[in-house]
Amino acid sequence: MSYVEVLSEDQPKARKHHQCFHCYRSIAPGTKHRKSTLKYDGVYTLRMHLDCDALWDRYMKDSGLSHWRDFPDGSPPLADEFRESGDFDHLCNAYRGFFPHVVARLEFSNKESTA
């Protein structure tokens, strides 16, 4: 079994619009974000809002999940993980007070995907 290999990680300021891996919303120019370059069936780069990344880490901890044990092929986007859990609204409500901007972006993306 092969695993995702992390080649580099950085927190640059965006020079142009990028799409957040976790919420699918735009990362605006000038916004500090996480940039990860990974290798798995090729090399690719993921960009994400820092607060989306923080909520993903919190969700993993709260759920008892492990990147390497539970997602050896790579972690799914937060929006997909919340939707596929079957408990999207409950999860959003549980994290709303801690990550209000992330929850708003997730709910907006969810509305667009189901419209």
C-alpha cells in the first residue's frame, strides 16, 4: 500500500485567487493560507484556508480519526467528509461557535452543490 508523501508545506500569502481544498470557496489574494505539495500517483498542490485546516484537525481529533490509518490515500475535503457523514447540519452546528467563518463557507458550498 502506498501513502501520500508530503513534499513541502508552507503558509504563503495568495498572489491570486485559489480554491480551498476543504470548503471549495475562494482564497482571496493577500490571504495567508496553507499550501501543501504532495506526492501520490503524481505530484500535486493543495491550498486551504488556515481556519478550514484548523477545523479539519479539530474534527479529526474529536472523531478519533488518523490521517495515516483512516485516510492512507489522502484525506477528503472537509465539505465532503461532513456531507458523507450523513450529519452535515449537526456537525456544522457543533463547530459553528468555534469556526464560524468555516461553517458559513461549508454551508454555502453545500447549498451550491445540492442546488
